[in-house]
Amino acid sequence: MKDNVRQIRVCPLCGRSYGEAPALSRTDNETLICPDCGTRQALESIGIDAEEREKIISIIHQSYRP
């Protein structure tokens, strides 16, 4: 049986506490980071500027219904 206990982590990049599945940092392929920082890194890797990245993160948060 799978254990459904949520682990609370603190993102080493932004300092935010989160309980979702972590993302793997693109900078070292070892560090676990929060989903938002993972999204930021992914968007940055395709050339999206910082202001647009934050708009996209905001839209994701508005659309997410747990």
C-alpha cells in the first residue's frame, strides 16, 4: 500500500514551504526545488523573460484547483 503522507519541504531557491511533488533543478540535476522554481527554470531555458515567467506562474496558480 502506498503511503499518502505529505512531506513539507523548503525550496532552497526561493525559501517557500511546499507540499507538492518537488521538481529537479536544471542547474545541477540533483537539487529538489519547489514546482514554481522548476517552472521558472524550464521557462527560462526556452528564453522567456522574468516578467513573463511570473505572469505564467500567476496564471497556473489561478487555474489550479486542488
